[in-house]
Amino acid sequence: MGVDLGWLAAHTGSVRLPIFVHMLNNGASFLLTRYAPPAAEYPASLHAALLVVSTFLAVGAVVLLRRITEAPNQAPAMLASA
């Protein structure tokens, strides 16, 4: 997770977003540890579905961050055609 947060800080130019992501991770971990039933009680299909969904979310976040960090270098479409 440290490598991912370091990459996030390098690409956004700020440590605020990585700190926020770290807080979300710690909060989710605490809540799941405290209130969720043991993982052995869930069927294997749910574990596979969570793996697929989390992979799509991670890839989507990387794509979104790349678009956000590249956007300031590009002129808006409406101004470029004027």
C-alpha cells in the first residue's frame, strides 16, 4: 500500500489525497474487523466477486488519476476551437 500511496502523492503533487486514502483504508479495516462476520462464513463466490470488483475499482482509480493529472496540460475543447 505504501508504494501505491507514494505513486499517488507523486502524481497528484500533494500528500493530502494519500493521507485521505490511508484514513479510509484504516477506517474500513477497523469497521470490518469490528462488525463483519468471519470470512469463513461467506461463500467462495463472494470472495471471487469482491476480488473482481476491487480490481476494477483500482484500475478505474488509476485511469481517473491519469486523466486528472493530464487535464491541466491540455486546452479545453471549447477554447481550442475558438
